[in-house]
Amino acid sequence: MEEKEKPRLSRLTAIITQLQSKQIVTAKYLAEKHDVSIRTIYRDIRTLEKSGIPIVTEEGKGYSIMEGYHLPPVVFTEDEANALVTVERLVIKNKDESFVENVSSAIEKIKAILRYSQKGNADLLAERIYFGGNQGEEKTSNNLMQLQSAIIHFQVLEIEYYSSRKEQTTREIEPFAIYSINGNFLLVAFCRLRDDFRTFRIDYIEKLIPQNETFTPHDMTMQRYFEEYVKKQKHP
């Protein structure tokens, strides 16, 4: 396997989180998770042990953190832990790669502070929850997180957009809001080409380029948008 390593300190920190989030973690799982060789994982585990992390090695099974080592600042109830697992399984079915990656990472960090007894239950529940739709779990976009950032920073974007009729246009937009319908994320933005608000399917955005320009926030609310624009069924 070719090693495409992220910075080692970042990987070691992530491994600690992963060890805390499950009862048993195999070297194979960690190697695949970080796109490195199993030999690299062995070296990482030795480094963590030398730094004082109490890692327990179970021959033929994998690694775990010594029970009681991590004292969580937050204690989750069983129902709260189960809700986290359910959210994670639901998110995996989402079609946006950036969204799935970031939410999964966040939930993994949250699961790391579950009580030791809850981790096994969380793993069991994850195997018993299934959501239909998006059967192949294919990812059709990778722009959701960048669009969210543009919304909160009022950043102008240039997009290359393919409509449902396969018509391609390049335009500058001022992102306003995101909503979901029928499993698809939709972006509401002020389109400078049309000089009006338009709705864009995020998976139809072929290319997205942030511009070194910000815009003045629009005098608009989601309620008003739906009342005034959705009824007109304005499309890009």
C-alpha cells in the first residue's frame, strides 16, 4: 500500500480518539482509516505507548485504551448515545462527501467520551440500524461544507452549473441558504447573471471557485423566500 500520510501528530491524535470511541480497534482498521501500512500503525502504537498512553493489546483481536484512563467531561445517557449512533447511520446515506466526512468525524470524537460500557452497545446498535435509499451510498457532490462556509462569511462564489436540461453556465452567486428535499440539497443564492434569487441543486454544481470578494447581506428570510420565490418556481 502506498502511504499518503497526513501529518503524523494529526494521525496520532486521531488514533487516540478512535481507540477511545470503540472497545477494540484493529491495526487493519486503523491502517485503512488513515491510508497507511499496518507497519506504520504498529510504529504509531509504540509511540503512543512510550508517551504514556495506556494502550492494551489483545493478541489476535486489536487495541483498546485502559478502562478508566479517559475521564469524560460530559456523560451521555443511553438514549443520547443511541441517538448519536442513529444520526451517524442516517448521515452515511447522505450524497455529499464533505458532509458525511465532517459529521462522521465529529460524532467519532463525541463517541470517544462515552462510558466504556456504552461503546460496545453503540457498536452493536450501529450494526442493527438500516436506512433505505441511496443503496450504494454513492456520493454525488462534495461542496456542502464549502457552501456553508461561504454563507456565514458572505463570500461570493463562481460556479460552473449544469441544469437538469444539461445546459452549462458559469455565473457568480451570493449564497443565502441551504435546504433539502427528496434527499437532495438545494442552494438558495442571489444570481448575478439573472439579477435575482435562484435555487441550485448542489449535485449539479460541477465546479466551485471562491472569490476574493464579500457581499452585503441580503434583506431576506427563508420564510419570505418561500412565500415569494418558491411559488414562482424560479429555476437557474
